[in-house]
Amino acid sequence: MYLNKKIFIYLSVFLSLILFSGFSETKGFDFNVCDSIKEIDRKCQTLSEAECRKILEKCNEYFEEKSAEIGRDISRTETEKANLKDQITNLQRQIQNLDYQIYQGNLAIKDKSLQIDDTQLSINRISLKIEESKNQLSNTLRIIYKEDQRSLAEVGLAGDFSDFFNNLTNLETLNSRLQEILRNTKSLRDYLEEKEEQIFIEKEGLERATAIQQMQRRENDQIRSEREGFLEMTEAQYQTYLREKEEVEKKAAEVRERLFSLVGIPEMEAPTFGEAIKIANEVSSRVGIRPAFLLGIISAESALGRNVGQCYVTDSQTGAGRFQNGSLLSRLMHPTRDLPIFLRLTGEKYSEFPVSCWIRICANTSYHHLVYNNITITSDGSIMCPAGYVPFGWGGAMGPAQFIPSTWALYEPRIKSVFGISNPNPWNVKHAFSASALYLSELGANQRTLFAERNAAHRYSGGYAWYSDQVMQRAACIQSFIDTGSMSSGCERLILP
């Protein structure tokens, strides 16, 4: 059984190798180059960007297919593991049940043995009584015979006819009673002997049934041991598949990172409209949202990366900053929630990275009412709110997608895993598009309906209806361009100011 299992596993691996070999041959491409990112980089050094991109695309396609195939193997192995565990559990229950039945059977056999012993003792006692009755009957018959042999002359000489006939009558009565006792005793012995034979038969049946149960238990125990061996081998194969999938996904992430880097936009520069569409297509295809909707969001947030903020952090302790024109702003970035993450992202050059400004707003202490006027601005950039009001809100949103640092930190792991980006940068156009696409997908935009997209835009902004209307209008303009290659003058003014 173990040998058959091993043969099955080896055959599965062999067929997998044939599958991937066949995949390579059908594409007419040497996929050995995909196994090493260094080999890909070396090969790309001798090729044009377009040729390099083709290699990366084929390697990416290969790894996606391979990852999917391993994923199917993992799913199948998980199912097999679950089935084996269920079988082992059921066998264990059957073994426990058989143990109980065998125990009950042994007790019944022991009881039958005791019954046989008791019946045998009873038969022996009855046999002794039968012998005693026979002896008594024999003595009585001899006396009767002796009395019958006496002549009338002898009885007459004895002078007691009455006693003679009384004795003879009593002896006859005793003889009848003894014969009756003997018949009853023999009947009782016959009954006990039949009962003993019946108990013997029942005992033999119990012994046969118990022997069969013991044999079934041994068989089940052997099957359980085999299933446990299969489970151990399946678990080993499962772990092998997991390691293979991890390795494939690691290589795929490296390929995606190289592929993504070929969408040629300088890291800190705004893309052209055509470049933005190209990036949106690449990013959106990975998370299942509409490229036009993603561009509608980025357009509303930062004019497709042309306006990523007009303020700069100048104080690494308080989060205070300045406007682009040099005016001071005492309140810019949240000092505990966002500033530490911002400093991690930017390092010592934190003051050179543009972020969104804080809109000077004051709110009453219950935050139910906001005011934008009657606010006094001091020379150091501080503000004085009307009586009963305090400063409200913060700036500090970063890059084309306008993520605040604490939100960006939440999406860094997913940007790395989904897009293979090792060091996500919120000011990098490709990285920002990726983060926005992930967030919008989680907000439901991957349903690709107008209602779902409008709701996602509404939640993306924090609950502003005017914002979602603006996003949907921009997305419609961009979708029209994607479908027809042209854009109305009104859309041009909205998207390309």
C-alpha cells in the first residue's frame, strides 16, 4: 500500500513536470531563463526594452500558470488530507466500538461458562438423586416381591391378614410414588442436559462472533496504520507544494517588479495622460477594478499626479510646516499618528517631500459645527479660533493617491505582495496607483458597477457626495477616451486642465 502511494506521488510530480514542460513548448520559449532574476536581468541588458518586456511578460504568465497549478495541487492535497483524517477518525471509532463489543462478548462468554458449570453441577446432583431413587425403588420392589412369595398358609399362621394386606398396599403405593419421582427426576435431568447443550451452542456462537470482531479490529487497526502512513506522506507532499508555491510566488514578485518598472515614468514626475492610462491598465488588471474609475479617483485627488501637495513638513517633532510660498503653518501633520511613519518614508530629507496642506478649519468642542472664517492667523502660522472652537483636522496626504501616512502603512504589505514592489513609495506614480487600486477594490469597486464605484468613491473621500459625483464624471470622460480614442472639450477641461 505504501509503495502504491509513493508511486502515485512520484507520478503526480512527473506529470506536473510534463505539464510545465508542455506549457513551455507550446509557447516556443525557454522558460529556464525565468528561474533566475539575475539571468533575466543579464538577458535584458542585451535586448531592447520592448523585447525585455516580452520576456518578463512570458515569465510572469509562466509563473502565474505554475502558481495556479501548484495551488490546485495544494487544494487537492488539502482535500486528501481531510479525507484521510476523516477515515482515520472513523476507523478509530470503529476500533473503539469493536473493543467494546469484544469486551461485552468476553463477558457474555464468561457468563455462559459459569452457567454451564452451574448446570453441570445441577445435572450431577440430579443424577445422584436418580441413583438414590433407583436404589429405593429396587429395595421396594424386592420387598414387594418377597411379600408376594408368601403363601396364605404362612400368612394364616402369622395370624395377621389385615397387616399383611396393609403392608402390601403401602408398598405398592410407595412403589408408584418412587416411580413417579424417578420419572420426574429423569425429566429434570433431560431438561438440564438440553439446557446445557443450548448454553454450549450459545457460547460457541459468542466465541465465533468475538473472534470475527477481533479479526475486524486487527484489520481496522492495520487500515488505520496505513491511512496514518498515507497522511504522513500527504502532509510531506503538502509541505513540499507550499514551499514550491512560496518559491514560485517569490520569483513571480521579482518578475512583476521588473515588469512594473518598465512602465517608463520617472519616480517623482507626473505621467502624461497616455502613460497614466498604461499604468492604470497594468494596476487595475491585478485587482479587478475599472482603469477609468481608478483614473477618475487619481484625477480628483491630484490631477493625475500633477498636484501632490503644496505644503512641506518643517518640524520633525510637532509636524508643523510651511506653504509652498514660504508662509508658516503651525498645524500640518498629525504628530503621533502620521509623523513617525512620514519620517520613516522620507528620512532626513523629509522637508523636501510635498504633502497636502491643512485647510484652516475650526470646530466647536462637540465637533458638530465647523467654521472657516473669523479665524485669526498669527505670524508664526498659528491660528486663533472663535470662542468655544478649536482647530480641526490635519493635512499631510502624500503622493498622487493622497494617502495619509498611517493609511499608507496599512497598505504597504499588500502592495509588496500583490505587485511585487519591495519598497513602496507614496510619491512614485506606479506605487500610488497600486495603493489606490487596492483600497478601491476593498471598498467594493471590483464589482465594476456604477453603484459600487460611486459608493467606493464616497467612502474613499470620507463621505462627501460631491466628491463621488466628481469622480464618476471624470471616470465617464476617461472611459469615453479609452473606448473611442477621443474626448470632448468639456472632458478635456476637466481631466487635462
